[in-house]
Amino acid sequence: MTDIPSPTQPLAQPTAGISTDNSRLTSRANLKKAGQQFESVFIGMMLKSMRQANLGDGLFDSKNSETFRDMQDKQVAESMAAHQPIGIGKAMTEFLAKSQKALQDAAAASATSAASAAPATPDAGTTS
């Protein structure tokens, strides 16, 4: 027979499904992916608005073709965001990265290591 905990006995582990691990929030890759997804949603909304501004009824307009067109617009928006972004996702990513100190510190560390690893080039205006 199994032992059922009584209301006076505390449970060994919390039952809430909310994680307190915030390490994924400071990942530059996750932030970049969120920016790309934001751009995809934005482009999708833009395409949907353009579709609603049609000037007349088409010959083959039906609920089925509308559903297919919505699916196609979603794929086009995702493809555009991945391959030819318009820049709103990148702007959002940079804005959010400024507010996260860990990402700023990582970017500064990578910039200083890249600067120290690059060979010094002589100035073109000076002569030896």
C-alpha cells in the first residue's frame, strides 16, 4: 500500500512547474532566435494586412484557398526572417541585449579578445 501524504506533511519537492533557472535568458543565441521569431511574426502580420487590402474578389476565392494562403504566408514570413531580414528583429535583439548585463559583459570580453588577437597595422599616413 502506498503512503499518501497528509496535509500536515510537507511535500519533498515543489509541485509548481515554474523553473527558476534563468541561465537561458542570458544566451546570445536564444536572444537572436527570439529576434528572428519576432521578425517572422511581424512580417506575417504585414502580409496578412496586405492580403486584406485586396481590391476585388478572385475567381477561385474560397475558405480552402484562404487557409492555404495563410499557411503559405506563414512559411514566406519565416523564410524572409531567416534569409532576408528587414532588420526589426536585429534591432529588438540589440535593444534587449543592452538591458542584459551578462550579454554586455560577454560582448565586451569577445571584442577585447578579438582586438588583442588582431595584428597591429601601421598607419598609412606615417612614413618610417
